[in-house]
Amino acid sequence: MIHVHGSGGNFCGLPHGAQLMPLGEQGYAGLAINTRQHDQAINTDNFFAVRNDLAAATAVARALGYQRVVLRGHSLGTVQVLYYAATDWSPEFRGVIRWYDEAAATSMEWIRRVPLPLVLVRDANDQIILPFELHQLYAAATAPGALSPAVEIALIPDSHPENGHQFPNTIPELTEVAVRWLTRLGL
């Protein structure tokens, strides 16, 4: 699984950093990367440049002998993962796990072109992303002409008062959603 953070995030931050070990304990290898937009480079995103970061991570997975790769992004990183999956149909790619992001309009354009199974995940207490946006993406991913063979929604309950955008209180539930989905797909 290749993990991509959001703008200003990094490979060891929430939610990716907290999920690497639990997913590893379930038998899944993970490669969390820093893209060109990490830490102080917040809001300096360039899809074409970040695509090269994802291509390099995919090359590392190939070099290590992995024949099945799932792409996973958080926040703005998910738009980049969707863009990459929509423009590079490498035979190793088997699915996309999408932690809901900020750029819904761009996501809705790219999500229709992803020929892989998708799971759309949102923390119920995400105060950045509005609840209806998840359903807009689902509608785009399942519209006539969309390429994904299977699209699922997973809403993770969260009653904590702080913002759930980075899943600070729901990492175990987030891991459970990912493992159940991966198991169903036989990955």
C-alpha cells in the first residue's frame, strides 16, 4: 500500500503514520512517502510533479517485488492519488482507498476515470469536509461511463469534540475499514 499525505502533511503524520504498524500486523506492507508538498511546503501542490513522486514510489514497490499495489491518500493527497490512478493504469494497481479530501471538484473529475475498486472513507466528525460531499463523489464514481468496478462508502462514527479530519480518535476503526475492504478484494 502506498500512502500519500495531504498538503503540509508528512509520511509519519496522521492518519498514515499511525496506521502503518496496525496494517503491518495484519500482513499488509506499507510505503508512506513525503511528496513535494510536505511540511512547510503546504499549498505548493503541482499535480504533475507529485505524479512523479507517486511514480517513484510505485517503482520502489516494483523493485521490492510487490505485484499488487493499493494507492491510498489523505486530504489533498487523495486527489493526487486519484489523478495518478486515472492516468497510469499499471497492472500492479488493484485499488484506491480515499480518505476524503478538500478539492472535491477536481476529485469528481478524476474519480470517474479510475478503473479500480474504490472505498471512500470519512470521519463523521470531520469539520473540514461537509457530509454531502462524500455522496457527491460516490455519485460521480458510479455514474454511467465511470470506470470503477466497485465503489463503497465507509462513514466512521466519531463523537469526540475535536476535528476528525485526520482521524485523530478513530485510527483503529480506520484500520478496520481498510483491512475489511482489502480482505474482501483478496489483496
